[in-house]
Amino acid sequence: MGRELRLRILSGIVLAAVVLAATWYGDIAFRLLAAVIALLIYYEWSTITRLPETDFRGNAFGWASTALVAALVVFRVDEFALPLLLAAVAVGIVYALALKGSGWLAGGIAYSGLTVISLAAIRGDTAHGFAAMLFIFAVVWSTDILAYFVGRAIGGPKLAPPISPGKTWSGAIGGAIAAVIAGTLVHMAFFSLNGLWVPTIALVLSVFSQAGDLFESFIKRRFGVKDSSRLIPGHGGVMDRVDGLVFACFAAFLIALGDALVSGTANTPAGVFLFGP
């Protein structure tokens, strides 16, 4: 086993242990983890898109906006986090259009801010939230692993050659099937399975997870970058590791938010809407 592979395995084990421990503990530990992930994502996004060099003022606003949204989540002022994020994104768009700032600024604020908001909302402080996060981990990780191995074994037509030449339709389908099975099994470990809602949501989140992977590949290819950073030994950057996870969480959060608005029960945790019995 080569040194690089050993380093990759070791850092992967450490990362998984930290994430799972924070998820199990919940409360401030998970909120802090979500905030750190969001801030590191904004750092990598701004570095990839060269915001510090091309738009210093806009980048300072992006840092301030992301940090404030993260702080609101950490200090449990969640009801103001999403409105502030939407306002910051709107300011970023107006700034880009009116003052010829970078168009990538608003995207970075939205991407990082929605990360901390969606992660914290799904985990919440309930047993449902813990089950929901394990469900999403199972969906995303099984999608990644099986998409890789099935794609390598079967090959076939490429999924999106201009963006990510290595990905195939066979891998995407294999990953989605694995996600449905893994997500359903995790759900059944906590609750009884009623109907097709859980397999359906697992499939939807698997599709979004793969879309997140392609989205990050597009950003890196657009700017000629191989890894989002070198923060994680053997793995590259944070965005490289959580691209699928954050997109799956975006989808889960927005589905739960829509359900809450329609049903008129906005104070119900997202985990209950998505994965309650």
C-alpha cells in the first residue's frame, strides 16, 4: 500500500469519526461542524473563482455574509438565517450587475450559506434529525461508492463528458439503486416502512447528490483547478468531499420547507417531515 493511499485512508477515517460523533451528539457540536464546513466551502469557492484577486470588496462582503449566517445558526437564531442569506444573495446579484462585480460572489454566498442552514435544520435536536442525517449519509456514500465501482465494471455511455469524462450512466444508475437500498435499510432501523415515500426520497437525494458532484466538477473545470484545495491530506478540499452531501441536504431541506409551508406547521423539525414514521 502506497504512502498516498495510506494517508487517504487515515484522513478518511478521522473525518468520518468526527462527522459521525458530531452527528450523534447533535446540539452545538453539529451546528459548529456545519458552520466550519460552510466557512471552508466559502474559502475554497472564493479561491477557485479568484474572488480575492478580482473582487476584493465583494469577497469581503461574501465572508461577512457567510460568517453571519453561520453565527446565527450556531447561536440558534435560525429563523433569521435564511432571510439574511436571501438578502445577501440579492445584494451580491445587484452588486454584480450594477457595479460590475464578480458574478461568482452571489453563488458562493448561496452555496456556503445554504450548506450550514440545511445541515443544521435537518439534524435539529431530535431523534428524527439524527435518523435523517444517517439516512442522508447512507444515500450519499452508497451513491458515491457504487457509482464508482459499477461505472468501472460496466462502463458504457458517458454521463456528462464535457464536465466529468469519467462518469457513466451505468455508474449513475448503479449508485442510485444502491442509495435506495441503503437509505431504506437505514430508515427501517429506526422506523417502520410505510409506502414508497422513503425509497422515493432516497432516489431523489441520490440524483441531487450526483448533480452536486457534477456541479463542483463544472466549477473546477471552468477555472482549471484539479482539487478545491489541499486542506484534507490525500483527499483535496472540503468541497471535493461534501459536494454530493450538500446538494442532497439542499434538496432535503427545501422539500421539508415546502412541506412545512403547505401544511402550515413551520416549527416542525425538517427531520420529522422527511423521515418520521
